[in-house]
Amino acid sequence: MKLSNTNAKILLVEANRIIEKYADSDATKIVEKKDFNFMCYPPNCGFSDAEKIELGKLDNNEALKSALRKLFANNSATVLFHLFNIIDETGDPQGENSAWTGVKMIDLEPNKDLEPAEDFLHDMFFDTYWDWREKRGEKGWKLDTYED
């Protein structure tokens, strides 16, 4: 059995949760805490001294923090969207991909009672943001501009 709709939706809602969590965490570290030693990518990561000085000049205000959250979340979502396109076989890896044969996501434990996912993951990904938004509850801020 291929990936079920249930597991696809759970996976994609979780992706949205993680995107928001780390967008908020990184924005908080930069704007409020002035902690610039949190980078984990690339593996030899870190800001240069000149970059830290410039980041340190940023004011601690909610509008800036909100803008950074949105930038970080957009970057993460774009990466995942393109990865899902590759998994869905609607895109191919760039560069040396002559050996690429594709990959498949399947339910680890098939359950004949679950409906197979009808849509591509990349198509479902952005729609599940609203599912996550509903589950997350009120935090006093949000990534989107939709007024409830």
C-alpha cells in the first residue's frame, strides 16, 4: 500500500508545526536574546563576527520578529515543497542525477481501512498549514495574515 491519506496529513501537519516552531525559535534568538550561536547548517556553520555585529543592531520589536518568523518559515516551506515534488516524481534532483531512480513513501504498517493519499504531497503541503493553524491554538501571533 502506498502512503495513506491519514499518514500523509499527519506528516504534513507535523511539518507545518516544526516550521513554525523553529521560525519562532530562531527569530527569538536573534531579536530578543541576541544569541547568534544557534546555527546548525551548514555543518561548519556560524555567523562571522561582522555578521554578528550587524544582527546585534536589530531592534527588539514584535514587527521585526514577525517578519523574521515569516522569512524563516517561507524558506523552510520552500525547501520542503521542492523535496515533496521530488518524492512525488513531479520534479527531479538537479545536477548529477543519471542514477536517480526515484523514492517512495509508504505506510510502515499497511492498514486496508485507511484511504490512500489521492493528492501529491507537494499539493497537500500548503493546504495542511490551515489544519496546523487550527490545532496550534492562539499564541498572540501567526505566520499568515488571515484575520479570524
